[in-house]
Amino acid sequence: MQQQGFQQGTFFVGCNYWASHAGMRMWSQWDEQIVEDDLRRLSENRICTLRVFPLWSDFQPLRMHCGGGGTPVEVRMGEQPLPDTEAGKAGVDETMLERFGRFCDLAEQYGIRLVVGLLTGWMSGRLFVPEMLQGRNVMTDALAMKWEIKFVRLMVRRFREHPAIMAWDLGNECNCMGPLENSEQAYVWASTISMAIRVEDAAHPIVSGMHSLSPNGTWRMQDQGEFLDVLCTHPYPLFTPHCDTDPLNQMKSALHATAESLYYAGIGGKPCFAEETGVLGPMMISDEYAADYVRAALHTLLAHDCRGMMWWCANEQSALTLTPYDWHAVERELGLFYLDKRKKPVLEEMTRFANFVDRLPVYPLPQRITDAVCLLTPGQDCWAAAYGAFLLAKQAGLDLSFAWINDPLPDARVYLLPSLNGYSPLTRRAQAELMQRVQNGAILYLSLDGAMVSPFAELTGLRVLTRAHAPSTRTLEIGGEKLSLQSDFTIRTESVGAQILMHADDGNPVLSKFQMGKGCVYTLLSPIEKTMAVLPGMTDSETAQPLYRFYQVMNLRSGEKCAAVDLPTVGLTEHVVDDDTRLIIAINYEPFPQSVSLTLKNGWHATDCISEDDSAKLQNGRLSLNHNSGAVLTLSRK
């Protein structure tokens, strides 16, 4: 399928949209003049992709009319019988359809593409389900699903030919509309709605619209990836575990959206983009610092092929008294424009970045070189392990992709098993396959968070002497820098074939290397990835311990790469254009300007350097970058 707007290497800048005058009452309080003015202002500022929401309770205003004893007799649209029309048979209000059609026409007029969140029954902390379905679990109830299917099919059939439509979205965070008992129920609901879309439209991609997915929970990335075309994240720092620990204009926060999107894409097996993101208002960060945050996040999403970013949301809603705005402080001051329609610094930054994408020397952007596959396992906090590994890798100059241990093992030179925890993190067959890959020349790294691994000695060349579920802190030095390693477990080991690369101050092994056939296994007896994710300040260049040096010591970096820098707070991605040309995206994650030494392999030299504000400079092997900003370098060896 042609992934319209989601092609590999492309990137769009957009936002989620509710009308400036009415918020989520925009359809019932339709004002075409105001809506057109909104779209005009967005288009003039290069916001040309919108996610929009036909509010379910407005578009399908169903009421069950009952007889004696509450016996259901007839479904009506309010007090009126369902019209004998295409829309009437689906229980959909023709006036709402006309208004949505006008909205699509206006979007086309201003060059705007639409991702349509079809089943918008949940929005910003409030349910908006049709009156007839209130009190029912709309995710499992047969009556609810019948009318959901009718609504979805009618909407898609009516608007599938409209040129403004870019993609269909199942709905806004539909996993908040009702509790489910297991992943099978989630699978059935999502597959049912996606098939209802596909029956009517085989051309447009279908976007998940869900948040808070996991590899082994109720709502799973693998299940969504099986029948959807595009996955998405809603990476708000306040609502995502481990992401509200650092200021938003620092490295850990800037990498959040990308780390989570790659995590979803790797395990779900489909492209993923940041469908909703934002800072949740001025209590989180000032408007000018929010612009710094979004600049670093945009560069990072682009560099890692995350396809796009959509801000939440277009307009302020602080003057609206309706719920949920009356209830929730975090829903009121999120717009790209102030109430008086002045542009916020975030919008100016997004406009500048959209213009910057137009200036890229090669577009679509070629794939980045990845150094390793990070495997997530049962029993652990998968997101903490993934996020921490991504942070450490970025500081160490490495690039990761993600996969689930019980899915087919991707081909890779390096595999990471970070912060292993639980009684059964590895099946016998998964461990055997990893060991075979190592025998054939791969590198395996694992760090322990008290996991039970069997066989352990044959895998690591270490024998456990004692293990206790008791907190421990071990100290050691790397390159003259003292590190403190924390763990919830105290494990003492001895070598039965492994080379001990580092000891702690108590004499116990910390890092080992075990030769296995043509490859090797590195074992670290501390869950540094979990530590990195959970604790605050772990990427602060002034105070943080350089845990990333463990990744550097193991020399996991791909030999294909030809560029490196000397600071952990400047990240690089490397993109192969052809045998003699590469693009480097360099990003400064500090809230102040930095100058770094850029080292290139023999024969390579930089021929161009561009940035969105033209502040980046490359002179005499040193690259100067503005705060929270990036640059694209063209390398050549001709």
C-alpha cells in the first residue's frame, strides 16, 4: 500500500485540531468563517497536516426508545426515526456530514491533509459516546460494536475520495473508552474497526490512534502492527513513566518522543510517528523554552525516520467553560496560538523546521546506520529498559532499533538484552538462538536486574556464588572517573571462562567478556539502563555519572560509520546516500551552544553544513551548534 504521507525518509509537521471558538463543540456550534480563518493561519505557518475528530456523540446521536419494563423497542436519532437514507441507516446525522465535508473542502483549499480520528468517543479526559451507548462498555458490547461499524463504514465510504484525506485513524485513544480483561478483546475490537475501514477503502493507510501500548499487556504493539499500517505515540512527558524527571529542554526529555516511537515501530513492525505531543502548558516549561524543546525533538524524530510530529493542539482552550476544560488544568493552554491569535514561539519553531526540511540536500532522507538491536523481554519494565538503553546508546555514539525477544530474531551484528529481570526472561529456544548467533560471530550484551537465566555459565562464562534480593551499590573507575552502580540485587560471581574486564571496589566482577565461537558475550552485573531511565539528571553533563562509558568500552559501534564527536550530549545519525556520499545529522541536546570535535574516517570530508537558523558552523574540524539545535552535514570521499 502507498503510505500517503508516511513514506520512509519523509517528515511532516502538523498538529491536532479543534476550532478556536468552540473546542470539541465545533461541530454542534459550527462557524465556517472561524474555521476557515483557523485553517488559513495554520497553512500560512506551514502546519499542513491536521488530525481531526468527528465527535462520536455529535455525528451518531442515537437514542434507544424503550417500552414497558425498559424493553428496547426502536433506535432513533433523538426523537426522530432513522431516515431511510444511507446516512440514516448508519445512524449518522446528515448535517454533521455536510459540515465535515465543508471542513475537508476548506482543508483542500489551504493545502492541508487530514488524519481523521474516526471513533472519537474519548477526548481530553471525558467520554463522548452516543446517548444510547452510555453505561455500556463500547469496546466489547455487541450493540455498541454494531453501530461503531456502521458509523465507520459510512464515514469512510462518504469521504474516501476526498483529496484532503491523508489517512484514517481508528479514533482518539480508544483504549480509554472502556476496560478490557485481556489482549484478545483488544485484538478483536481493533481488528474489527480496521477491517470496517478496509472494506470501504483499500487505498488510504490506517493509523492506530492508540497510546500506552506494550509488548505483553492488554493493548499490544504486535497486535496493532498486524492489521494497521502506521503506529503512533502520544509522548507527553507528564503521562509517560520515567519521562517527567528532567527539564524539558535537556537531553533526556528531547529523546523521549523518538525513543518511544522507535520502541513501538521495532516491536510492532510498522512505521511509527509522534501523533500527539506537547508540553502541557506553562506550568511545565516557559513558552520560549518550549520552543527549544520542540526544536531538539523535531530534529531527533527526523533523524530517526519517525515520519512526522503533530502538536497538541492548534488553539488555546482556556476561555472555554465546557467540560473537560472546566475539569482539567492540563487541557487549557496547549495551543500554537494565544487567545488573541498571536503565534507562540513553538509555532514559529515548527514553521522554521518545516522550511528546513525543504532545504535538505537529499530527500527522502536515507535510512540511518544502526549499530545494534535492543531486545525487550518478559518480566522487566520494558519501557524503562528500552528508554535507558536508547539514552546510553545515544551518549555513546550508537544507534539502536528494538525488537521483542519472542518474535523472530532480526539479523544484527550486536544484540542488547538490557536490565534483564524476572523468573523467565528468555525461553530455552530464544537463548539457544542467541547463542548460535554469537557462535556465528555476533556480539551479545546483557545486564542483570536479578533475572533468572538458564543456562547462565554456558552463556556468560560466569558462575553465580550467591544472590540476594537486597539493594547494593558498587563503585569502580572507568578512565579515571568513579561510577556508582546501583541494583536491587546483590550478586557475587566468579569466572568459569570469562575475561573479567572490570571489578568493583569490593573485588567482585562487574563487567566480563566471554568468547563464544566467532563472537562474544558481555555481561554487566548492574541494570544501568533501568537506572538511566528511572533516576533524574542522568544525562546532565555537569552532574551525571558517565554510565554510557560501559557501552563505549564494549566497542559496539558499527564499522560502517565514518563520523564521531567527542561529547555525549551531541548525538549523530549517519545516512548512506551512495558509496561516496553520506549525510550526518548532528543534534546538540544541551540548552546552551556547544562546539565539538568532529572526527571523520580517512578519505572523508565535509562539503556542506546547513541548519534551520544558519547558525551551525564547521571549521577546522570543529562543529558549532546552537542550543537544542541540529545541523545536516554532507560528507564526501570523492
